[in-house]
Amino acid sequence: MSYALSEALQSAIFQHLQSDVELSASLNGAIYDAVPQGDVPATYVMLGAETVRDRSDMSQSGAEHLLTFSVLSSEVGFAGAKSIAGRISDILQEADLSLSRGRLVFLKFDRATARREGSANTRRIDLKFRARVEDN
């Protein structure tokens, strides 16, 4: 397997997150692929790092993606960021996504890390998910 399904997987996840009314309302649509230039919202979600491993077998070409989604917030305390992180976890856990190429076998929560960042005024929660995809 190659990295060929990565863009299709990211696009499907991005669209799935943006289409959730509750998440979109709480973030005012602030879900990004990269940190925006200029002023950034007080709280936003950024698609992040990805590690991909071959998981092909004799019958199917496939890969496992370890995906990171970051919730960043300058709001006081972790409560708001944790609420958004929880919503993302609910939205993505076992999501049935349609990819433009290949198919999603599973998408599961793996782990999360919450910490203060920079001058300790920014809260960051990194959510990691495992996704298994197969090319068809």
C-alpha cells in the first residue's frame, strides 16, 4: 500500500467534522488544515500530524493511519476545549465515511493528551485516532 488514500481520508474527515451542526456552531466553523494567517479564533480545531503504515495482506491493499486532531483554545481553563474534544471524539468514533478513493474499514479513538502550551495561556488537546483503509 502507499500513501495514496491519505487525501481521500482527510477530505472525508474534514467534511464530516464541518457538517456537524453542534461542532460547527461551537467553533463558528473554525476547523482548519493549517493555522490561519492573522487573527485566529479563541478556540479552533486543526487537522494535524499523520503516520501511515502498510497493512496490506494477500487479498487487499491497505494502510493504517494514525491521525491527530488538535483543539487549541485561549479561553480560561480546559472545560471548553474538552467539550469540543469530546464532541470530535463522538463524531469520529466509528464514523461511516465515504471516501473518494478506497474505503474506510474503521476509525477509532486511540488516545488524547491535554496540556498548556506556549506562555500557558493556550490549552491544547491532541486527539489521536486510528483509521484502517483499503484500496478497491
